Amino acid sequence: SFNFKRTISAIQNIVPAVIIGFSTMSSAAALPVLTSGVIKNSKDQELAQSIVPSISNTHMLGDALGIPLMALSLYVVQYHNMPGFSAYLTFAISYVLAKFAAAGIPGGTIIVMIPVLESSLQFTPEMSGIILMMYILFDPFCTAFNIFGNGLFPIVFEKIWQKLKIDKI
């Protein structure tokens, strides 16, 4: 049931929060604007008001995509090959577990990830410094992507929630 006009409207309602997140590198600063945008996109306003604050600092989609891609590209540049399957699997599992300990503050995620990168992908101190610098430069984009995902997640959740409510009746 894809509706192009509804999709464009939903994106337009979220864009102000994305701009705030990009300029401040903070999901918390964009939270009030994001909440009002999600309420405009939602049929169930109470559900929207409860979802957005709970995922604001934990649902970090931009970081989940950005850090592994940066780490993999830096690994290939340094070692001239892809990491082995077991090394990358170890990194992936450690990364997912460490993501839950990362604070949603500018640069907080990469600080938690540097020991994971050093232990699982054998990052040198120089590589850790480079990825830290790269992350700080890309953090506004990661935060904007996080907020965009936080704005679209309630739409998907609401559809599933409505389907479950209808099936239970």
C-alpha cells in the first residue's frame, strides 16, 4: 500500500529534525522537532509520542552503517586485502554488543568501538586515530541518518502494531 504523496509528506515532516541533528550532531536536540514530525505522520499519536523518546539515543542506524564501512575501508587500505571471515565475524559480534554500551553523544560511539577495532581487526594506534578523525568528520551525516531512521521507524512500527491489534480482535 505504497502512497507516493504520503511518503513525500512523511519525509517533509522529518526533514526539519534531520537538519537540526546534522547541525548539532545530537539526536536529543532534535527530539522535540522529531516528535512533532512523527505525530504529523502518525495515525496513533500516543504511540508516536512513546516510541520516539525511547529510540532517540539507542536506534543509531547511521552509526551502525557508517562505522563498519569506515573500518572495512581503512582495513583494506592498510592491509591490502579483506579481513578473514572469522576476524570480521568476531568484529561484527563485538560491534553489536558494544553498540549497546555506546552513548548517543557526538563521538561517543567511536570511543567505545576503538578497543573493539584494535582487538578484532588488529587496528594500530595510527589507524585508530584516523578512524576517530574520520568519524568526527562524518558524525553530522551519521546523526542525520539516525534521526531520519528514527522518524521512519514509528511509521513501520505503527503498521505492524495496527495489524497485531486487528488480528487480536
